[in-house]
Amino acid sequence: MMRNRMKEFREIHNISQAQMAEMLHVSRQTIISIEKERYNPSLPLAIQIARCFKTNVEEVFILEDK
């Protein structure tokens, strides 16, 4: 299971879902699905997301033990 802080980081950086989608070349629906933890991004996409927030992947995505 993986949690994420994407919405939190997006709000801190004042980036809308639409802006985030455009920056990452994905749909807004993809951003929504990631934020609602219905979809885990690929490693390359997770890295791109972290770079948008000028942080590392582990700060945005948290792997939880079962």
C-alpha cells in the first residue's frame, strides 16, 4: 500500500490539478486518481512529480508496511 502527499504539496505550491496535469503531460483525471490513492504512478512519473515540488519521491509517496 502506498499513501501520498501530492494534494498537500500541490496546495503548498499553489498548483491546480489542471496545471499539474499539464506540467506532467497527463490528464487531470490521472492527477485526481493519484491524489485519491486509486492509482499509483509509475516510477518515472513519481520522480517527475517530486521534481515539480523540488523534493524527493519519498517525501511525496509513502510506502506503508502491511
